Amino acid sequence: MAGNWIPPAGTADNIAATSWYREITPQSWRVLWFAGLGWMFDVYDSFVLSLTIPALIAAFALSNAEAGTIGSILAAGLIVGGIVMGWVADRIGRVRTLYLSILVYSLFTCLTAIAPSATWVAALRFLGGLGMGGTWTSGAALVAETWGAKHRGKGGALMQMGLPLGSMLAIGVTALITSLMGGLNHGGWRVIYGLGFLPALILLPVALRTPESPVWRARATSTGKSGSIADLFRGGNARGMLLAFSFIFFAQYIYWGVFTWTPTFLVSVKHLNFVRGLGFVLSQQFGSLIGFLVFAALVDRLGRRPTFIGFLVIGAIAVGVLVLEADPRVLLATMFFTGFGITGIFAGMGPFTAEMMSNTASRGLAMGLAYNGGRIGGLIAPVLIGALATSAQGFAAGMATTIVAFILAIGVILICPETRGTEIR
């Protein structure tokens, strides 16, 4: 009879495994929603610059080098903002700092629409970068401190899905404005930047409903003191921050080296024009989305170290194929695995960085220093590979430097402790 039916052995475990989301509190979901959307619009905002550079070159008669300088200035703003906003988050809380960061990048992106010169564009991109850098730092700390140890890896990975989603949103909005206005050169780029204030409006009601980090709130209530720089050097935090910085440095080198130069490499060395089409973009971004989902499914089961190492190995193989292979069909598939392996690594950055400094009142500052300091690797890679790309062989050698970075990143992870299940205080 149905009332006497006994489920097969293991069924309960399978149900529990597939229903993990039922264990997440509504407060944790609201935190993820806010941090994830803030990060998605952040990525959208930074990606818009690369899409509008041709229009900026035409509008202000810039050289390629001058246009590239604007990108470097934005990157500098990201680094400074990530560190400064981490310090602010330790003092006024994660939620308020996250919305402040969103407000900053929304405001200065909107003002870029009326920039009268390239100098103004660069200055406004730097100021907007202060908010963009702070969004990851405060949002990742908020998610890591709100989601319990059992599912923290999933929460961090789901937040990071804003990376491919924000890129896709930027591509979609740019394509729409281009279609409606017949291109970006006759004011279309200004419309795109003018839309930049929408995230601040859209996310204000979300921010008002988002609870503060219980870890930050407990520290603020019990001690009444904010974290200090001295906290970074107590209880093993300095070692954890140095290891996290080193890993992120190599990951950023890989990401910016591969994603900046792959289209040019495939055109100039592999003589393939398809990379300028939709197939290339979709293959890479789809790989990124799948990479985040797979990382989220594995990281709390297998642990941080094996999951990171698996994705690093996949990414390294993909780059190796990219350098050595010439078949267009193989290379198109390789684009999927570059997105899967390389971008997927970033799915675990938030929880990993927070857990490496699990007991400190200065976690926001520590995460800001580790993640945004690690962005220096992303500044070095495009310049170094570009300097080597004076011939086909030199270009291939430059791309191969990312494989060295993969190996070094694996080396760092091997000496890091496994942080799965770490309680954050």
C-alpha cells in the first residue's frame, strides 16, 4: 500500500542534495539578489567602455594609444575604489557601502554622456571606477558573511554570474541603441552612458529591503569598534591575504591576457574572421555561464582546492589548444572552454578570499586589498603580450605566458588550506 511505501536507499540523500536551496533563508536570498544585481550592472558599466571606444575615437579624434589610456585609467579607478570601499564597508556596513558604490558608478557613468572632451571621459571613468571596484568588495563580503558555511560557495558563484550576464547586457543594449540610432558615432554612445543612472534607481528599493551582514552587525554591536589595519596582521590574516592576492594576481593575468588578445590573435595569427561575429561572443559567454553553474554545483561538495585546480587545468588546456590548433571548428569550441575554465575560476573568488581571512574586523579592507590589488596582474598581461606580439611566433609566445600563470596559480592553491566549511567571524 502507498502508506507503507519505503523510499529506496539513498533517496532521501538525493532529495536533500537537490533541494539545497530550501535551506537558504529569505534574508540570504535577498542579499544575493542585491549583490548579484549590483555586480551585474558593475560589469555592464565597465564593459560598455570597450564597446564604445570606436565611437570615442571618432568623436574626439583619438589615437588607439590614447583610447587605451582611458581603459587604463578606468582600471586604476577600480583598484583604488575596491580598496577604499573595503575600508568604508568595515565602518558603515556592507549594504550601505554596496549601494554607495552603485550610486557612485551610476552617477559618473551618466555624467559621461555630457563629457565635452576625452579628458573629461577619462576623469569620469576613473571616478566611476571607484564605485565599480567597491561593488565587488562590499558585495562579496556581504554574501560570504551572510550565507552559511555549508552553501557559501554556491552563493559566491551565483553572485559572480553577474560577470557574463553584465557583458551580455552591455552587448544587447549597445546593439539596440546602434540599431535605433543608426550607429554610435552620432550621439548613440552618449545615450548609452546616459542610461547609466538606471542601476541606482532600480536597486534603491532592493537595497532598502536587504539585511546587513550578521557578522559585521555582531562585531559592531559587541565592540563598537571598526576594524584597523593592524587587524590584517593578526591571527594568520597576513598570510591568508598574501596567498589570496597571489592567486587572484595570476587569475587576473590569465583573464585579461586571454580575453583582451584572443580576437586579435585569431585574426592575425590564425587568419580567422569569424571571431568578429556573434558566434565567437556567444560561445565564450555561454561557456562562462555554464562554468559558473558547474562551479556552484561542485565547490561545496568537492571543496575549494580541487574545484579551482580542475577549472585551472581545463583553462590551461583550452589556451594550449588555442595557441597550437588552426581548425576553425576546433577553435570555436575552444572559445567555450576558455570561458568555462578561465571565467569559471572567478565564481569562487568571494568565498575563498573571505575564508582565507576568516576572523578579522577588517575583512572588507582585506578582501579589497587581495582582489583589487590582484587586478595588477590584469594590467600587466595585455601590455606584456602586446609587447611580444611583433610576429606570429612572438604573439604565440605571449599567449603562452598565460599557461605559465595557470601553473603558478595551481601552485598557490596547493599551498593554501582547504577552506570549505570555514566559519567566518
